[in-house]
Amino acid sequence: MATDSQNLKTAYRPTHDEAARQAFVGALKGYVNGSMESQLAAEYDNQLKFDFMEKHGQEPRDRYQGTEAFRHSHLYQLWGSAVYTSQNLMWETVGDTCDRLEPAFEARQAMLAKRPTLGSLELQDDFVPPDPIRHVEIHRQPGGYFGPAGSTDLHRGMHYFGTVELYRNAKGLGDGSVAVGEPSMGRYLLGALQRRFDAIKPRAVLDLGCGPGSQTLAYKEAFPDAEVWGVDLSAPFLRFGHLWAEDQGVAIHFRQANASDTGLPDAKFDLIISHILFHETWDDILPAIMEEAHRLLAPGGIFINGDTPYQPDRLSIPKQVTNHWQVINNGEPFWTRFADTDVKEALIAAGFEASNVFADYDPLGTGEYFIFGGRKGT
Ligand SMILES: C[S@@+](CC[C@H](N)C(=O)[O-])C[C@H]1O[C@@H](n2cnc3c(N)ncnc32)[C@H](O)[C@@H]1O
């Protein structure tokens, strides 16, 4: 059981065998995302594109026609089953570590519950997450993001949190040097903020779609005097986030709410950040979230978001096809609809001035990240 000298950060340790299995899954995922996708691209350039042209008199123009070109490729079918299997194995192996450690996390939660809290946790008993996300097992996470009403589980948050670095490294967006639970992406987004704006000293910071809260800690680390808030739909994630933050002695206020309707006061925040929130929202909710962010910002406040860089106009047809496959088969149902969205237009429609919005790409690992947002007029 975790004690004060061994907090949850040090308690979260895969055993030798779990670590070996997780390393295997990471290597398998790295292989299917890297080498196998390169082989698919070569097959397309050398053969499939020409077969399609012979049949249709033109090259594939979009992900749908591209998928048609790939449909009978044995390599594509093998790639699909390898991605699917590696995702299952990821949940299984990380799940073993989380299931083994959940009692220690619960014991720590019970112990911390006896002390005054630094931050807070506001859950709503009758909260119903919006459609369609509440019916989807995002990332094919077993059981999804939302537990049954009245549940007190920590494992949904633990399982998500346990997979973040493994998944990121296998996508080429990390180098394997970051321990599970370090707020590496929060820190990265703060770097993206610094690259775009002069230093700021926010009084209050909001992490929209904070999930299990592990990235939120980066904002308190960077701005120790600021009040830091995290809002998410998922009670299990927030419950985990509250425990994780309190365990590390970090004051964060977690609130269960839709990012489009947080219930927080006008102009409360000088900085609003989201990390991979928007590619998990349907396009009818995205404009409302942007309006809410604009309402919550104080004059001169900054809204900055980091998300998936899969806008189709910058992707080859094979990459559009493999992304589309993930949408259909691998628990990423909103990826492409988000990628099709003109976020600058949406930000302007939400109230940001055209001269104050941005949407571009920053390097990350061997890839890139999509960074977008706006500054509220003064
Ligand atoms: C991919 S997770 C990212 C979590 C966290 N930002 C991180 O980086 O670890 C996306 C999160 O967005 C949340 N989410 C999706 N739609 C939302 C909405 N409309 N309002 C609030 N949170 C939302 C999900 O519950 C999930 O926790």
C-alpha cells in the first residue's frame, strides 16, 4: 500500500513481467504505425494507385476512394488486424498493472479522504454525458469513459492514464523517456503557448476535457499562484484526477460538466487549455465549446488547444486511409470529422477576432501536433 514516503507516483510500477509485455506491445504498435504504414504507402505508390486508375480513370481523391483502392490488399488486411490486436493487448497488459494496483490506490484514497483537501471534486449524481460520446468505447477502452451511475471506480481513470505514454511513443510522438503519470503533454502545450505569446501570469487556468487530470498538474507547476481547474464529462476520470493531484499535494479543482456548459463564471480565466479534447467531440458540440471558452476568458485571455494533426489536405491518401480505418474500427469515431473542421472559422464564429486566432503545427517527436486557439480582445 502507498504510504506518504511512497506516493501513488512511485507506487505505479509495472512488475518485471508486466513491463516486458508492455514493451512488447509498444514495439508491436511502433511497428504497425511505422514500418507497416510505410510498406502500405509503397504498395499504394507502386501498385494500388495504378489498379484504381485503370478501373476508374483517375487516382483516388479522398479517404473513401483510397479505402476502395486498398480494400483487397493483403498487407492492408494484415495491418488492420495487427492494429486491432495491438490495441487489445495494450488494454490487457496495462489493465493487469492497474487491476493489481487498484486496491493500493483505493486505500490511499480512503486515507486522503480523512484529511482536508487542497483542491476539490464536484461530481453530479444525475449527470448524463451527451450523445454520441456516452455510447462509444473511445480507443476501445474496455467499459469506456463512463461508469454506471453510482459507481465509485478508479480503474477507468487508471487504465486511460496507464496507456498514455505507451500509445504516444508508439505513434512516434515520444521517445520513451517519460514515466507514466508525468504531465509531458501539458508541459509541451505550455511550450507551444510560450512560442506564440509573451510570458503570462494567469490568475486562473482551466483545462477543458482534462480527463484523468495527469496533464492538468503541469499548469499548476508552471503557475503555482494560479487557481487551476479541470472540467470533464467523465466522473471516473475526475475521481482519479482528484486522487492523483491530492496525493501529490497539488491543489486542483475538478468539476464534472460539459465543456460547452461548465457553469463557471464569465471572464474567470486568463488561460484555457485543452489537450486532445476536440478530436473526441462531434462537430455539433465544437462551436458551443468554443463559445463557452470565449465567455469564460477574461479580456486578453488565451485559449490554446493541442490536438491530432490529421487535416486531410496535408495527408497522403494512404495516411488518410489508415486514419479512416481507425475511425471505423479502432474507437476513434470523431477523428476525421474534427480534421475536416475549419477551426479558425469556428473560433471567429465563437467571438474571437479574426486577427487573434491561430491554427498551425508544432513539431513533436518525429511528427507534429495541431495547435490552435485565440486571444480574447481587450
Ligand atoms: C483523449 S481524452 C484527453 C484527456 C486529457 N486532456 C489528457 O490529455 O489526458 C479526451 C477527454 O475529453 C473529454 N470530453 C469529451 N467531450 C467532452 C465535452 N463535451 N466536455 C467535457 N469533456 C469532454 C473526455 O471525457 C475525455 O476525458
